[in-house]
Amino acid sequence: MRFACEVKGFDPTDCMERKEARRADLFAQFGVAAADLAVRDAGWDLSRPVGERTGVLIGSGIGGIQTFEDQCKAFLDQGPRRVSPFFVPMFIPDMASGLVSIRLGAKGPNYCTVSACASSAHALGESFRLIESGKADAMVTGGAEAPITGLAVAGFGNMKALSTRNDEPEKASRPFDKGRDGFVLGDGAGVIILESLDHARERGANILAEVVGYGMSADAHHMTQPAPGGEGAMRSMYECLDDRGIDMTEVGYINAHGTSTPLGDIAEVKAVKEVFGEHARNLVVGSTKSMTGHLLGAAGGVEFGVCVKVLQTGTIPPTINQDDPDPECDLDCAANTKVERDVEVALSNSFGFGGHNVSLAVRRYRE
């Protein structure tokens, strides 16, 4: 495997001092940059600290893997004295949350979720719960990942998780297609601002959507393979719908986990059919990983953002490269063409190695 969906042209000094950037792994730089964009888009007053009622929860599946790789090489080649004193703070996955908290003066709940490809979905869901329970008024939440390193690519590649379509890398990520042969690594970050309704209204926020469901489950089956029939994914979706009593017929779009793996895509389609019954035929169950690659722990944050944009615009992005649909993946995936449709409720699914399953529901906001 010789390709990946790498962020190009990124300059961390656009959002960080040069000295600070040198002391942060790329995944944390991505997290800071995404948080900076999110808080500015939300119209927060950054002239003063946001205080004790605002928290930060940014998930990451593997944290500073490039730092880990570089410092292991320094240790083995040159000895322990050549290991950077910043190795530990640069490597640990919670540092994106820590850096964002420091920058904003956010003294509320601050930690990191690590659950493989479900990391940022868990972060969003737990942030939702913290606000719901009154522990915070606002949360800066999502995920950040920078997994495109020699060591990580070798590890995922040797476990046969990655596509090997080296002759056509642009067609390698092909969720729900008969010719899929694994996912494509991607890097980046997706950060969302969640607020209580009262907090958002008080500051005159432009409210984009409403979180209305959070479900999670465990497969308790295998380190990397999904449970038979998507049983764990099915339970996370049921719990998500039951959270606020969503009628399944309100759901119009599911941003599928859809990684382009032979077993995973089939399991997710089976789970959707089981949960939604006949209504499954009315859904668009698409995978934006066909275009972004798989951002691992950051995927849920990015894809939740996609769901919000679908609610706002009525435009459902396509699942590209679905040229020969797998007969076992026979739902509408918006194959190769965007779909224009008003959507009231959208679901975002994220499933991680270790059997971690998360489903999030978001509703179009109405005054």
C-alpha cells in the first residue's frame, strides 16, 4: 500500500506560535486548528477566557504516533539521552484537549476518549451527556488524528485492513462496492461546539442543529471483526433512537461507518435493515469515507459535521466509487451522485476495533 488521504498545505503557525507548534505532534496541531475554526465560526468572544462552565473533550485513537515513531528511533539509534523531553506530552492522546483548553481558558470538564475509530463519536456523545446533566454549559468536542506514518501504515497494512489498489488509489475507497478490499488511511480533525439551548440563546448564537440521541454498545466478539449480522451496531442505533424517542421514520440519512472493508460494510447494512425495517429502503445510507479516507479516531467528528450540513442544505453527499454494488449492500448509498432531499433527522455511525459502537442523532433546528 503506497497511498493515503493526507492533509496537504497545512501550516500550524496559522493558529499556533512556532515554538508551540514544534512541541505538539501533528494530531494535536490538527485539533488546535479545528477548534480554532470552530470557536470562531460559533462567534465566541475570544478576548477573555471562556471559564469554568466550558469543557474540552477531543478524542484520538492513537495520538502522537509520529512522535512515538521518531523518538523510538532516536532511543534505539542514539541512546536514552537523545529522547526529547517533550516526548510524553507530544505523544499522549489527551494533549489536543489539553492544548485547546489552555488556549481558550476552558476550565470545565477536560479529557480524551480513546476507543479506536469510535473515539470522537464517544467524545461528542459524552459531551452531550455532560451538558445534559448540568456539568457544563458548552463543550468543544470532536476528534483529531494523524496516523499516516511508516509504522502505522505497516501495522494496518500487515493486518490486511488497508486497500492495496496502488494502480488506482483514487478508486481505492469504495464502500459497499463489490470490489472493495479495505480502507484508506486519512488524517485531520473535526471539532464541534456543543452548547445547552439556554447558553446558546443567551449569547445569540447561530444554532445549526440539535443533538437528539446517543447510543453505544460493545460487540464483545473479536478484536477487529464486527459481530455477526452487525448485532452490536444494531444495539447502538436502537439506543440512539430510544434516547429521545425518535420515530425511525423521521430519519432520512445515515452517515455510515462504511469503511470499505468486506465484513464491516455488510454487517452495517444488515444492522440498518434490522433496526429500520421497511423504512430502510427510504434512507440514504452513504459513506463520506469514500472521499476523505478513514480518519480513525477523528472520523466521527468530521462525519457528525457532515450530518449537520446535510440538515442545513438538503444536499446528501455521494458515496463515490460504488460502481458495482455488492448485492449484500443493497440500500441507497447515493452511489456516485449527490442527492437533494430535505432531512429532518440524521444519524452518524462510528464503530471501532475492540468492538466499540457509537450512534449519534442530530435534528434540524427549528425555533
